[in-house]
Amino acid sequence: HRTQAGLAWDGRAADALKVLASKTIDLVIVHEDLPDMSCRVFVEKLVQTNPFTDCVVVSGLSAGEFHEVYEGLGVVMQFADPPKQESLDALVDHLDRIASIAGGQDISGGAVGI
């Protein structure tokens, strides 16, 4: 399958949500420290507008704390802050497994980092 990826940065989470609402994006990687809203609120709003967009959060929280904050929001995984190559490898493996379950269907309309 063919993977398309893109990277976008916008200083304000609210502006990023507007952009994300107008595009089909499969994966968003967002840092926990956003200038204008909490990351949890960002993820909640993302799920409301794009329920099939996977989300990865870059966070320094412990695994337990992370689970408490993001439980039920469909966050695919947590990346350490700063992210490590192993985290990216695990994400790619995860996406490959999803693609194989989907029958090789192109599930990667794009990725964006916030």
C-alpha cells in the first residue's frame, strides 16, 4: 500500500483543529504542551470532528497518569518526551498491522504533527 505523509505545524491548537476539520487525516501526533488549550481538550475536539483519526500524544506523564488523562479517547499510543526511534518503530508496526487487517487497503491519507 502507498503511504502519504505530511507535516504541519501551527502554534495554536484551535487553528490546527480548523485545518484538521477540513482534511482527511489518518494520524495526528500532538505534544501535550499546547499554548491555547489542554491536550486532552484538543484530543476530545479532534475525536468529535474526525472520529477515525488516530492520535499519538507526546507526553512526559507516567503510564498510569497518561491512562487516567486520555482513557476513552482512542489515543493510539504515548510517545516519550522527547520521542525515541523505538516509539516511531512501534507506531509504524501498529499501522502496518492495521493495514494488513484492512486487507492492504491504503489507510494512510496523511499524518500531521501539532
